[in-house]
Amino acid sequence: MAKFKLEYLWLDGSEPTQSLRSKTKILDESKFSGKLEECPMWSFDGSSTNQATGGNSDCLLKPVFICPDPDRRNGYLVMTEVLNADGSPHATNQRARINDDDNDFWFGFEQEYFLYDPETNNPLGFPPNGYLAPQGPYYCSVGANNAFGREIIEEHLDICLDAGLNVEGINAEVAAGQWEFQTFGKGAKLAGDIMWVCRYLLERTAEKYGVYVEWHPKPLGDTDWNGSGMHANFSNTTLRTCGSKDMYDEICEKFRPKSRIKEAIAAYGAYNDQRLTGKHETQSIKKFSYGISDRGASIRIPIATVEAGYNGWLEDRRPAANADPYRVAANIVNTVKDL
């Protein structure tokens, strides 16, 4: 009888940035044929993940998304929500707080990250001491003197596509050792599920090469090297079909109030103040702006949206690379809906 390996993934209680955790459940073919509804609830020791105390340690894992795991024989990846023992959403469960049950919001995330050598604690391609030539030749680059870690990102892309995950592209980024992949999902929760599973597969792929993924938004500190973001492209029915510049302006203005800016920054990742400086294709964390094709704005109105007669999407450029896509999506949905 065939046995299946189900890797249950969840977000822990680490602060200020949650981390992925996972463990494997084995099911035989009499109980499992690859469907989400066949994945049982499971539990884990929350006292070991900063999600419970030792005296009341059980937390539950509720399966919410499944896809094949191409890198394991008879394998599946199962994204889960963390619940308390009574079945209520755990305080760390941001997915359950997304107000998009009709899946009207679509999200395309652009995930930037660095690949780091653990022996030097520098990005791939950097010498043990000092720096490479200034950034300029590394963006969308080719060649061993400019592109570092391509074998990792190519393997990651193939695994994601084989898993059926909606990855829409990859590219080398502005800094050396920095890369990006883009995902898309119809529905805020699904978009977050896809991103988290892609992140997990990237971590696991890099692990095989003895490399780690650095999600910090400004890992090279106060230097002239770019930071890493997770730009959030979003739309709803109104943005996709309104055909109105005035409506786009009205929606962008919903993000301007100080209370909304505070909520956004709180949801968009730790240490983001180090990245949102007004330099390196960012707006200052202290300001809010939007503009057509403006990568120095808080929110960019893509030129493709304008050329389509204001039928398209917007891009919030503020989320950091380490941001939780569930929290980012929830904030954008609440802002657009005025919740």
C-alpha cells in the first residue's frame, strides 16, 4: 500500500518576524488521494514555537491549501492555519483575519531576497572582506561576474512550477546576490498561501546548497546597496473595471491618513525603516505619495493600468521582504474597503 508524505507548514510565534515551521505526517492511500479535505487536523507543541505555555501546549493545525511536493517521493505540501485548542484562531494566525471571503481582491507579490554564504555572512558573490563593484551591472544580469546563485533560483522555479504554484517570473535584482520571484493569486488568502509555500521551497532548496535566504529588508545596512521588498500589486472589481482616473485617485487617497500609514507600516515588516529612506527606489517612511510609473512613490500606478484606461491594478511598494503576505493583504483590503 502506497504511503504519502504530507509536509504541514505553519507560521510560528517568533517576534518581530514570524518564521516557517513544518513537520511530516504519513498517510496511506486508503485515507488520502491528494485532496485538501482528506488532510486531517493535526497538533504541535506550541511551547516550542512561542505560541503556548508548557502547561497548556497543544496548538492545532488546520489545513487550508495543498499542492504536490515535487522534491519528495509521494510528497505534498499542506499550508495550515494555527488554532487554539478550542478551535478559535490563534493570536499569530493572520490569515484568519483577512476580510476577503468573496475573493474579490487579487494580489501579485514581488518577493525580493538575498542569498547568503553562511561562512562569510555576506551575499553570494561578495568577497570575504570588502565589496564588489557598485550596483548597476547586477540587475537582470548574466555571467559569472554579475549573477550569483543562479543554480538555486532556477531549481526553485522548476520546483514551484512542478508543484502547480502560480509563479509568474524571476529575475536577478539590483544588488549582487539579490533575486526576485513573482507570484499571483485570485483571493487574498490564496495569494498568501502561494507566497508562503514558495518561500518554504526556496528555504529548502537553498538549504541543499549550504546557503541561507536573507529576508531582512536592508541586510547590508546603511550602504548604497538596495534593500529588499515584497511589493504588493493588488486589484478588486472596481480597480479592474472602473475606467476612472478619479476613482484611482480616491482609492490611493484612502492610504494617506496618518492612522492608515501607521497601520500599514506596522503590517509591512520589521526593520522597514532601514529600507524606506527615500533612496533606492523607495519613498521615505515618513511620507506618503502615489504616482504614475513612479518607483519612488509609496503606491505606483502602473503605466499598463493607465494605458488600459484606468482598468488594472495598483502597486504598494512599501511592504518589506520579511513582511507576512497575509498581514499585507489584510491591511490593503481593510483600507480599500474603509474597514
